[in-house]
Amino acid sequence: MNRTVIVTDSTSDIPPVMAEAYGIEVVPLNLMFGGETFRDNVDMTPEQFYERLPLSAQLPTTSQPSPDQYMNVYRDLLERNPDRTILSFHISSGLSGTYQSAVLAKSMLEEEGAAITVVDSLSASYGFGFMVVQAARLAAEGKDPEEILRTVENLRQSRKLYFLVDTLEYLQKGGRIGKASAFLGTLLNIKPILSIDSEGIIYAVEKVRGRKKAVARMIELFKKDLPGVDKINVAVGHTAEPAAGEEFLKELAGHFTLEEKVLTNVGPVVGSHVGNGTLAVFIWPA
């Protein structure tokens, strides 16, 4: 019997068909774009977002769901699934207030006897989406919440990830680098490789000149991170450019045996911070 209900937020970038298949409840963040507000991956698809983004002079802004929104989601799930436990997984607290909103919602329901555990993934995009999917698979097998959380934590610690950002423009618009640096990066065709540290904060790994060299360097970094490892699971997040994701998988297959392979969109909320042409690669043990 499935004793656990799995909740996440839209920044997990789980393909909708996969979320539906595993019964994962996805709570959307909000995207403010050109004076309009959209629910992430609900009112605006990744395809629509990445077509519109380069044409916008103003960087979109984002906001997390309110505690009341999470409280309503949790209460509805518990009414439909009495005596079940909710495990709620969210984008790194170092990148968003989403986790804190969920924690506040949990505290509001504790007096009603609700069994809710809120997890700070310390990651973003499918860097924690794959953990949510695995949690849902284990829940479907009838595993208890404690075993699910132990397994997911082990996966989190063994997961490796890198983001290849095609342009410095959106980092500059977001105040991460100065205009001069962005202009220089464009002139020199610099491609930053980013990752997320153990505290859930994005940091720059290195900058490589040219996309082809940057892709090769990402694979070198994975080989360095995984000495002696052959079989891996991998997900590639792309900005509505599946061909770019497929091409990276082909390159990676020349160095590792790929078991589970997932192609997914980097959704509008995450995409507003990294821009078009981003590749996000996530590897975890086979």
C-alpha cells in the first residue's frame, strides 16, 4: 500500500508526463513577465517562454507560492489520502524562499495532526527532480517515509551536476556580474560552467571559450568526479532545444554506459535566471 504522498514545486523540472505517471503533486511558482503573472509551466510553456525571452528588454521576475497555497495543497491531499504521510521536496533554500513557505504551511497544519516532512533539496531543476521521482517510485512500492528519505539523501550526496550557460546576458541582468564583464564575455565567446555547492548555492566552476570546448570540459569534469565509474543515470535539461540535449547524451555515451536517460526542459522560472541555450546535466548512480 502506498502510505506516502509526494509533493514538489515546479522548479524540479520533472517532465509533466512523468509527474502524472508517478502521482507527484507539483506546486507552480510564479513568473512575472511584461506586466503579466504566469504560473510556471502551467500558464506558460517552456517553448513559449524561450521564444519570448530574447525579445524582452526587461528580465522576468519570480516568486514562490505562499504558505497558504501550500497549506491548501497539503490539506486537500490529506483529505483525499487520510492516514498518509506527505513528503514535500523543494528547490534549495539558498536560491528561493519556496522551502520556507512550505515549512510555514506545515507548521500551520501540525495542530491538526498532519504528518508532513518538508525537505530542502539543496539543489535546483532536475538536480532534485530526479530525487522526487525516485521518492515517488519508492512510495509506489510501499516503502515507509523514513526509508524513502534515507534513500533520497544518499542520492543527493552522490549526485553530480553542471550547468553550461550560453550567455552572460541574464547573469548580468540579474546583477550577478557587471556590464563590462558581460560585454567582454560576449566578445570572447566565453561559456561559463556553473554548479551548486553543498549548501545549495550556485557557483562558477570555470569559464571556457567556445561551446564545443565547454561541452568537452563538462564531460572531463564528470569523469574526474566519477573515477572508475562506468554505468550512470543521467538527465539533461535544455531550454526547449531537445536536439541539444540529445547531442550531449551522444557525447556522454562515448565515455559512460548510460542506464536511465531523461531529457527535460529547464522551466521558465529557472530559465529566467540562466537564459536560452543553457544545458543542465545531472548524473546519479546507476
